[in-house]
Amino acid sequence: MARLTDAIELSGRRGQSRVVFGPHETNLGHERRLSPRHVAYYERRARGGAGIVVTETASVHPLDWPYERAPLAEQCGPGWSAVVAACRPRGSLVLAGLTHTGHQGTSAYSQAAMWGASRVADVVSRELPVEMEQPEVDELVEGFVTATRIAVASDVDGVEVDAGPRSLLRQFLSAITNQRADRHGTDKLTLIREVLAAVRAELGACRILALRLSCDELAPWAGIVPSRAAECVAELADTLDLLVVVRGGPYTAGADRPDGHTAAGFNRELCRTLRAAAAGRACVVLQGSIVDAEAAQAALDDGVADAVEMTRAQIADAELVAKIRAGHTVRVRPCILCNQACRVRDNRNPIVSCVADPGSGHETVEPSIDGQLATSRRVLVVGGGPAGLECARVLAARGHSVRLAESSVHLGGTLRAAAVGAGRERMALLADWLEAECRRLGVEIETGRTITSADLDAAAACGEEVVLATGSKPAERFALTADTAMPVREALVVFADGVDALPAGRVVVHDPVGGPVGIAVAELLAAAGRSVALVTQDLIAGQLLSMTGDLADANTRLQRAGVARELRALLRTIKSDRVLLEDAWTGEQREIRCDVLVDAGPRVAEESLYVARPGTLRAGDAVAPRGILEAMLEGRRRALDVERA
């Protein structure tokens, strides 16, 4: 029986494990080229044990420019060579990802009409493409050939052709987007067949040809369904060395990498079906929120797949495979499937990273936290949330004597408090991991201990350095304006105390942020049978969830749960049994019933100790309440600042 850590053999080439680091947007590129930051990013995963590294998918034609820093194959030769030079000595196979996004791209950068199988507008951008004629089809095939030629000259181990959710090849395969009457319409597999044949001819038999194929568009009225995908795989398998089974299409573009609201391993049975269709002629890879070693190994044991793509898991912990191989599975830093820092295809152009490991994607710019100093220091970290725990963990790992004091009886802070309700349970895993690592490294932990300014004076007198990670507190923005005794509760307090602690009656959730907290508390209350209204000034509830891919799904869940959404609404006045709302556009006012108000608005920094001792190092919400990423990043930065003091 194959193990995750067993080598994989493809086309006479050997990868050190059966774990794949798949292609994904990083925004690490310089213009349209792979950069030294790409090289360091991939090398770190190769060093950590990845068997196959697939580089960020590059466009095979210059008019395909789907996002600002999208790689272009004709400019990727030096970058591919550098990635190979960095990863091959570590034991990883390197595949160059190749694509054309067709009408799911954008004309904003190319300033030219997008190509499409047919004149079908993209459901997201609403932009209408030009229908490709035979010269454009020929140009596309030649683009894949030219890109493959450049990749071969760069000495990659092979290429991965993209026919996944956002690809032109999938658009030709699907009846949703292919309404042609020519041979590419009557036999919708024709273009994929032609591209694979041309790429194989350029690659030869001694390099790997992989296909990333959307095998279920989740649109059965006209889209690709598993039975059709199985027919395609049965025909194509002799051409392929590797098949990566994914799902998604124009109506479900985020289905291939959803957040924690979708159960991990959602493609297991789909992959099993496609592996049966391949009948041993191609190695089949399972993809789909596989972030735990046990689940990945189970897929191999159960005959679901021959290898497993664990991309987000390796963004969270680049040493994933190495830790599994060493028998340290419990020490693997968990991916919490939040998509908050690793999903970067948006108009902000953020660099790929991870809330659990803020060094991911920043290998060449963030100082290393590895190693130990010759001289140890004594440090008091005040606060056991993510910032404090990460600070204490890094300090202890670098050989310092660390004492951590937390005023509550539990560690984890808002990270643990917010890990409530369906889809958010995995957040607690990161808190558990941080605590376990701190204890393993010998951090002296005191819970239920409130530190005072006198304690800080005593620490200073004893030569202890101090880092304040005291977190945040409720803003109490309604306490002074309410002219009644209406109960007002803060969202994180509801998470901590439970729904049963709320007074009876209808609940209004005030969400001026539009992030995950307001949605989560509304869902939690509705699941407990409470009547809930969510008030937001935005045109859609949870607007910021567009950045994590959960926006449409979140609103679907609210609708099904019966949560009333008061959109474009500003909360103006609290009365005895109702609240006054004002339309953000027209100023029209209306009242809705409210027995309990839950505030999901911004919190404020808990800075009483900092006010008492200004200039003390501080991190996370104690500086300004933000997200997990900022807390973790500042925690480790303050750990290094202690050494510079």
C-alpha cells in the first residue's frame, strides 16, 4: 500500500513523495515573469518534501492576461529554469502550469477582446468574448506548443495543461459555453484532444504530461457531469501521465477551493470515479481541501487516488511532508481553510500568504525565525491570543526563557472564541497547535492571571523584557446612546457565552464591517431557532467575504436559515423594543422589532497596560484590532524585536 511519503515515478522521473503542491495565484511575479520570490516560495515546499511542484499557471498567449501579475509563458523560461535548479536537488519534480482563461479572464490589461468558444458572456464580469474562428484556434494550439517548447528548454520535468474551472479548454468542453456548430462544437473534446497531442509531441515520452480537468461543473442542466468526464478520461488516459481531478465552472468558480464551510475531501467520490475510468493508465491526483495527513493517506489506502494535492496545507506548513516522514504529524501547523490570505485574485493584488504562517510568500523579505541566539533572554508575554502565543512560540524556539500570562482560563483569544458554528470549527485547531508548541518548547504558561502595571515594573526590575499582546475589548458603542434598557451584547461575547445566555426575543445583528463575524453570529443564532435580522449598510450581506470566496454561499446560507437581511441600512436609534434604521442612499427611516441587539462592529485595543508603560513592545489587536494574519505576523516580529532591544 502506497504511503504519502513514498516516491512517485512518472515518465522515468522520480518525485520524493505523493504530495503535490498545486498551481495557484501568488502575485509574486514581476510584470509577467516568475520572480526570485517565486523561486524561494517553491524551494521551501520542495525542501519540506513536496513530490511535485506545479508552478503558477502561465498564459500561453499574450492576449490572455487574467490578472495583473499573471505569468506569461513566453517570459517564464528563466523563471522555470530557476525553479528547477532550486527544487530538483531537493527531490521535487517541477511541472510548468499552462493555461488560457478565455472569456473568464479580463480585457482590462490586454485591452483586446477576449477569446471564447462561443458568444457567451462570463457570468462574473458580464463581458462578451469574440467567438474564436479557426485561425484563433490554431493560434491557441500553437501557443501551447510554444510554451511547452520554452518549458522543455528550461528543463522542467513536464507541463500541466489547464482544463479546470477558469480555463478556455473547459469552456470548449462544456455545453454551457460551447454552442458552436463546427467540429469543435459537435465533438466538444476536440480542442483538448488537439492540445494534448500537440503538447505530447513537443514533450516527448520522457517528460510528464499532466491535465487538470474540471470533472463536474455543478451545473447538470448543460455542464460537464462526472459521467461525461469519465468518458473523456477513458479516451485521453493513454496520452497522459497525470490527471488532477477538480470541479467547478462558470457558475461555481470558487468550488475548487472553498473555505471551511465546505467539508474537506469533497472530491473523493468524484476522483474515485475518474480513477476507475483511467484504469491504471494515468496517475490520478485527488484535489479538494485535503489539508490533513490522515485524510490524504486514507485517500491512497481506499484506492481513491494515486497522489494527493495538498496546496493550502503546504502554504500553512511548508514542512508538511518532512514532519509526516519524521513521525511528527501532530506538529504539522494546521490549515484552517479560511482563504483569508492565500486567495489573492482580487483587485488589491495582495501577496499570497497564510494566517497560520505569515512567512509564506514572503520568504525573501521576512527575517528568518529559525535558529537560536547564543545569549538567552527572559521575556514576559502578556496575552494568550494568537499574537501572544506566536510571540512566545518563536521566542522559546530561539532559546529564550519565556513566561506567558493570560487573564482568561483558556488560551487562544478571539481565535478560539470565534471558532463557533458550522464552518468555523477549524479555527480552534490553530489555537490548539500554538498552545501545544508553546508547551513543547517549555513556555511557562499562567492562565487566569491578570497582569498589572506593578507586575510590569517588577518584571523590568528583574531584567525581563515585556511584550504586550493584550488583545481587544468591546467598543460599547451603543451603551452611551441607548435611551432604554434594551440588552446589547457584543458578538464575541455571544460566541463565548452561547446563545442560551441571550435574553428571549428577536435578535438584530448590527454588522457595519461586512466580514465573517456578523455572518457567523447570525447563522449561529438562526441555527438555535432564534428570529434574526442582519443590518448592514452594504448592498449585500457579508460584502468582505468576496475576498475569501464565501460571499454567495454565505448569503445562500442566511436565506435558507431564515435570517432577514436589512440591506443598505444604517442603525440610528435604539428604542425599547425596536431599532430605527435609515436607508443609506435615500435617508428614508423605518423601524424593525428588536429585543436583543448583537453588535458585530469593530472592537477597540485593550491598551491600559501600554498607557501605563508607553513604548513597551506590543502586537496584534493590542495595537489595532484586525485579523489573524496581522496578529500572527506582529507576534513573530515582536519576538525578533526583543532580541534587538
